[in-house]
Amino acid sequence: MAKRQLLMMGIRASFHTLAAVLVAGVIFTALFLSQNGMPKENPQREGVSNVKESEGSDKECNLFEGKWVFDNESNPIYKEEECKFMSDQLACGKFGRKDSSYKFWRWQPHKCDLPRFNGTKLLERLRNKRMVYVGDSLNRGQWVSMVCMATSVITNPKMMYFHSNGSNLITFKSLEYNATIDFYWAPLLVESNSDDPTNHRLPERIVRIQSIEKHARHWTESDIIVLNSYLWWLRPHMKTLWGSFEKLDGIYKEVEMVRVYEMALQTMAQWLEVHVNSNLTKLFFMSMSPTHERAEEWGGKTKQNCYGETSVIDKEGYHGKGSDPKMMRVVENVLDELKRRGLNIQMINITQLSEYRKDGHPSIYRKQWETLKESQVLDPSSYSDCIHWCLPGVPDVWNQLLYAYIVDHHHST
């Protein structure tokens, strides 16, 4: 009897030991699989960029915060002399600029990498679609940049179509992809007396602050719309018209700069809210492009400007007087209010990254209306263009940011 009890106790002890080993094995296996064998849950929301983030970062990447890195291996994406659509206003090499470092800077966000531009992927994304840039000469320069970038992968010139007849609209089309990339001249977005694409150097600027249909009907039904407007508003007051240019009974009033800018953007927002289908159209607004007209702002000599600059500003957060924070807040407020009403316009914040690039402007190395005279070339402090940008150059990065949203499906935080 005693032997039988001892035997039963031994069996129970063995059973408990075996059970404990099995339970421990199950727990260990589960932990191992969860850490190594099973796929981890994607911490990013659906549609968020697959841009690689820095180790230890669990936030979505802010593409607009970063630094410029010199990179003469992967940049530039295209060559100035090989782009058939290059503008003389931006072709700095053609007009005598000898240094070339401005072509080789790459934008490096702090916590991730900006997706490498792929012209074939862009054209595939734009297959049977229309992308249109709407705005002023800075947006036109960005359009030139995008067309140069896209056509760098097109080897057959017969597969490209270009049309410009002096009107507000310039068209580029890749025939293979039936992909259209247009530019539409509307420097103030709303109707103005500066709407002629060539004859707009007028002594007095006037806007019809509540009228946008004249322009918007040409681009409202596009698949991707890239808007900009800032530079042309930079004057203390703007003459504003309620009425028509054709009739004499209109009401004119001088309106302060920030307020009239806000009124114009509200007109734009109201039009877009009514006429754009957000399920079909992607909307972008380029923030203000800074100027570099006073060298003393970045530690240079007084009465000098961007002429002769060959390096970037390396002080993080540098902010010159060529961009107005009040105007930036106006854009943010209008876009935020529009988003609350159900229509999203993604702002591409190019301002801070462009602030660093005092080296990127044409200065005297360009032809705008006519080639500079020798006396003007010898007076760069008076005749330098420190507003627009050489190509290849800074606008290529603006387009890489657009590419991240259009092709790589990046979402902002």
C-alpha cells in the first residue's frame, strides 16, 4: 500500500514538472515569435509615407525640417544644357556663371530621407492626368524644373509635346503616358491688371479681389493643382476693385498688404470649396519663396546682395527679411479653415529650407526681358536677381517634396 502511494506521488510530481515545462515552453515560444518571427504591426497610418525614418523615431517625418548636404554624386537630376524647356531667366550657366556648387546641394530632412525623384514613376502616376502649376514667375520656374526633371527619362523627342502661344497657359505633354504638366500665369490668383503673361510691368497694381473665375475655369478640373502667390503682394497697400475693369462705376479702395492678401486667399478658398471634387483632385499650396537682397542679414557686407555667394547659410532656423511671417500665418489660417470645411490643401513649406540658399539665385547671370548691358553686369549690387532661382537648383527640391506627396503618398503630421 505504502509503495503504491509513493508511486502515485511520483507520477503526480512528474506530471506537474512536465506541465510546468510545457507551459514555460509555450510562453517562451510566444515571446520569441512576437519579437522575431511574427511581422510587426506597421506603426504608420494608412497612406503615410514609406520614407525611412531615423532609428528610435516613432513620429511621422517632417520633410520640411532638415539641412542641406553637398552631394555631387546624385545631383543634379538633369543638366541645364540638355533640358529643351529651360528658361533663359534661370539658365545661369548659359549666361556666364562659372561656379557650379549651387547644383549639387541635396535637402536632408532630420529624421528621414527625402524620396529620390524617379521621372518614370512620376509620369506613370500622371498617366492620363493633368497637373497644373498656377501662380507667378516663381511657380513658372518650378514648372520648368518639373518638366526638366520629368523629361530627363524621355529619350525620344517625338514623344514630347509643347505649346505656348503667348497666352496665360503653357502646356507640356508626354505623349507616351498622355501626362500633361501645365503652367498657368495668375500672379495674384484673383483677377488683376497684371494678368498678361508678358506685358505686366505697370506703374500701379490693381486687383479684383472677389473675382477668380477668369483664371480658375482654366484649371479647376485638373487632377493635381499646385498654387502659389506671395511676391506680387509685397507692397504696403494694394489698390482693390469691387466691380469690373470694363465699367466705370467700380469702387476702388487702398487695402493694407496682409488684409488684401487674406481676402484674395479667401476668394480662392471659396471657389475651390464649391468647384473642386476633393476625391478627384489633389491640391497643393507652395509657401513663400524668400529673397536674399541684403547681405548684412546673413553677416555679409552692407549694400551687397546674393551676387558672388557660393555657400549655404548653415545657421539653423535662419530667417531673413525676404519672407514675412504674417503672410505665412494668413496662408495657414485660410488652409486650416478650409480643411475644417472638408477640403484639404496641402501646404508645401519651402520657406525655411530656401532661406538657407543665398547662393541659389541668378544674380547677373540671366536674361529676363533682355540681356543685361555691360554697365549693368558691372553693377551687381543694383541689377542682381536675388528673387528667382538658378536651374538646376533649389526648385528641384521643391518638386521632390511634391513628388513625396504625389507619388510616395507622404502625409504630414
